[in-house]
Amino acid sequence: MPYGRRMHRLLLLAPLILLAACEPEPENIQAKAETTSKALEERANQIRAEAENGVEAQAAPLENEADALLNQIAGNVADGNVSAEAATAQ
């Protein structure tokens, strides 16, 4: 077999040999996918927790202000009732 033909065949087979050598094992892909999936799930849980904490932290001052306003209204209504009772008692 002439040298040129051997080189030609070798050049045709070289990419196949390289692909066969580089093919990852299926088990490694599965393990990597499971690890990545777990990491993504943990990160999603962290993001959810941070979002819930952020909302609660932002809502707390507003809830306190609303409670204070309700107490003020209740106090004004009570004062108004006392004043109305005092006015009718006279």
C-alpha cells in the first residue's frame, strides 16, 4: 500500500479516533446533572427565602404605621364620642 493512501486513511480516521477518546462516560454526565440540579434547587430556595425576608422587612414599618393610624383614629372617635356625650349631657 503506497504511503499516500495510508496517510489519507489515517487522516480520515483521525477525527473518529479523537471523538472516541473524548467521549465522556454516561455516569459522569448523570452525576454532574444531579449535582447541578441540586445546586440550582438550593439556590432557588435561597432566593425565595431572601425575597420573603425582604418583603417582610419592607412590610413591617408600613404595618406599624397603619396600626398607629388606626389607634389614632380610634382615639379620635373615642374623643368625639366623649365630646358628643358631654354636649348632650349639658
